[in-house]
Amino acid sequence: MKKPALATLGVVGACAACCTIPLAIPLLSGLSVAGLVSIDWDGLNLGSEVATAAMGLVAAVLVGGGIWWQRKRKATTACAAPSGTAAASPAPAGSGCGCSSSPKSKENS
């Protein structure tokens, strides 16, 4: 395969990733919502097993989201600046956790 063919393939792939996929996601979600609205919910007969599985799935998603949110919040508070004076703390705030807000040393810059 020659380099121009690879370049053309790369441009086509980049266009698909950059333009087509972000434009297709709202279209597909709109079609999904339209499909849910048009379902005859009264005529749909769901068994108790399906309802139980759906409630378990919703509970698992909520618990997982809560745990993720708590861990994220704990990580941001661990990297926050201390409330005491700067002279009292030996290390700069956030230097041990690798936060993007941690100050850089002056000898490296």
C-alpha cells in the first residue's frame, strides 16, 4: 500500500470520528426517545422478573454513581490547599497527589 492511500484512509477516518459520530449520536438518541414514546405501555405486559431485574439494575447504577461521586469529591478535597498558614506546612499544597494545580518548583522552570 502506498503512502497517499494511507493518507486518504487517515483523512476519511478522521472525518468519521470528528464529524459523523458526534452528529449521529443525537439522531440515534432522538430516534430512541421517539420509539419509547410510541410504545403502547398499557398493552405491554412485563413479568415480575423483568421488573425486578430492572429495579436491580437501576439500584446498581445509582450506588455505583454515588461511590464514584464520593471518590471524586474526596480526591479533590485531598488536593486542596490547607487551611493553615503556609509556614506551618512543610510541603506545598497538592505536591504529593499530582494535582494539576500543584505548584512547580522554581529550579525546574
